[in-house]
Amino acid sequence: MSDVFAIFGTLLALGIILPGTLTACWLLFPNFVGRAATRLEISPWRCLAMGVAATLLVGIPASLLIALPGSQSKLLGWGLIVSALALAGIGAAGLVAVMSARLASQASERLTPLAAFARSAIALELAAILPIIGWFIVLPGILLASLGATALALLKRTSPVHSPPASVSLGEHFQAQSESATR
């Protein structure tokens, strides 16, 4: 019975942690998340293809390093995987930024940018934990597209759609976006 409680507690903690992590990425790296969001909005299939390429580029050397007998090589292999997942997390924050902009434009009541972002992060998380479809289609698609968006944002600079200029606060930026969307 304690195993069931441990699994439930872990899943509950992860359910709370993921939206918080995505929000932290969004608040700490607004320009980078904005570039990834722009990439995901403009060319989602290209982001997915780039994510597959980046996964192969990182995954093959990482799995070879993990298979080697030395502990330093295993550490380096796991470090590559964790780095790729961290970059995918920034891209996932970009995906949630795209979703939050769409949610804010579709909402019947006025949402603050943070509320729209948090609701979008929870919606993305709920879609990913749906049994079978979420685990094997949605979650890998999110991870691959997010990693690809981050890689494209690193390779090519674009003017971000979802991040504010340095002189404008984030709330003013999203307020101006929502006002221009209602016109």
C-alpha cells in the first residue's frame, strides 16, 4: 500500500512542478521563450522535424556514452540527456506561450497574462498525462517540437512575437496584444 501512496505522491508533485517550471522559464527567459514561441507558431512541422534531428544528434552519442563502462562517460551521457531536456523545457514554455495567447484571445472574461499562461500549462500537462494517447503521441510530440523550436531559436534569431520589448513590462505587452486581437 505504501508503494501506491509513493507513486501517487510523486505524480501529484510532478503535476504541481511542471506548470511552475514552465512559468519560471517564461519569466526568466522571455526573449528566448518568445523566439521559440514564434518558431512554433510559424512552422510547427519544421520544429517537429528539427526536434527529431536534434534528438538523434544528442541521443545516439548519449546512449553510446551511457553504454560505456566508465562512470565519467555515463555521467557525460546523462548530462547530454538532461541538457537536451532542459532545452526542450524552454521550448515547451514557448508552446505554452502560444497556447496562452490563444486562450487569452478566446476567453470570455479578461485573463491576466500569468493566469492565461498557468491555465495553458495545466491544459498541456493534462493532455500529456492522458493514458495511451497522451503518453505515446502527445508527450513525445510536445518534447520533439519543443526541442526543435529551441534549436531553431538558437540557430536563427527572429523577432519574438510573445516576448515584450525591454522597456515594456510583460503585463503591458500582453494587454496590448489582447487589445489588438479584439480589434
